[in-house]
Amino acid sequence: MASGVQAGAWTGSWDVPPEIARSCREFTTCDVSDVLLKLGVRSGGYLPDFVRRTGDGRCFGRVWPVQFADKDDAAACAVSPNYNGHYIDNVPAGAVVLLQAPKYLTNACLGGIMALRAQVCGAVGIIVDGRVRDVAELTSIQENKSMPVFSRGLSIVGAGAGCKPMAVNVQVQIEGYGAVHPGDIVFADDEGVVVIPKDTDPEDFYRRIVKGTEADGKVSVAVRGGMTVEKAFATFR
């Protein structure tokens, strides 16, 4: 069954560097994306078309990806899973769980029981590149501790009908963005979901986000006072 530590698996601390954590607490995903664009990160780190299904506020943490396969894909399902027991029982405390399933599947790959177990294990959020169900249950578990859930779609059909988890703590491909690596930092709020690559320099990132938001604040004040956007950008950016 389990085949040991996979190449590319995150084996470090699940804690987020203090400067990145501070950035996620003080600023928005839009602000974070602006910095990532300047650092050359594709699409500003944006994971498109994910919608908040439940939970309040924001969440951020190192990402723990889970790769699902179509149960009818014999080749994909022929490989032994790289974990022991049930995948959800392996969720690391402090992680953001990212579930990735083939986009053509209409079944959910997350429901109330799996979300509850992830919460008990210490997950701080769940991002589903696929569908979720049991929205009422997902909402009810928030009474114990907020754990936002975002997904690209909804379903009423359980995971067992169409897919199975095959690998955890592995790189996954997200349509519209690209590769998300274990240990990358995922930040989600009311604006959307963004990925901060794990090799991002924390101190440089925080300096950039403070400088950028301060400049935008000055631009807003100037435009409100009648200055043209062209002049405000030239003056403060």
C-alpha cells in the first residue's frame, strides 16, 4: 500500500513563515496576487473559478494536495495508493487540503463526513478542484471551528460513485493555473484563492506587499481628490 515518501512531497514544517502569515492576515488575495505578478508567478498565483461554499473569513496554510482518479480509469487505479488507511485520516494539522479530481466527473469528492474529519485533524481549509455535496453539513461543522470550503462545483452524488483518492502530498495540476506543489502556501478569502510558491522569500514578499498597498492607498486618495489616474499612477507607482 503506502510506498514511502514520494518525490516532491512536503516533509518540512506545516507552519507558514511569519511574514507570509502576516501578509495573509493583513491584506487580501488581490494584494497578494499583485505581488506575485511582479515576482513573475503565472496568473499572479490565482486559482480561477473557485467559489466559497461555507465558512467565514479567510484561511491560509501549506497545501496538502490529494489526487483523485476516475474509478473507470483502470490504468490510474492500478497503482497502489501512497498512503495507509483512509486518506482523510492522514491530513496534517495546519494544512489547507486541496482535492483534485478529473473535471468531467459529476460526483462530489468531498462531503460532510470527510470535511468533519479533516477539521478534527486540524485542517484550516479545504479547496476542491471538483464538486462538493452536503452543504448543510459543511456549514454545521463551522459551529465548532471555522474551516472554509471552496469548490468549483456542487453535486448530490457521493465520491464512491465515480472517483477514488490515489495519492496524497503530491503535485497536482489545476486548470487555469498549472502545478501546485506540496508545501506551497494557499490563501483564500472572499475574493478568491491564490497560491504562494513555497520558495518565495518571506521578507521580500512582505516588503513588497506593504509598499504596493501603500502606493495604491495614495493613488486612491489622489483620484478621489480629482487627479487623473494617469498622473496618480505616474506619481505614486
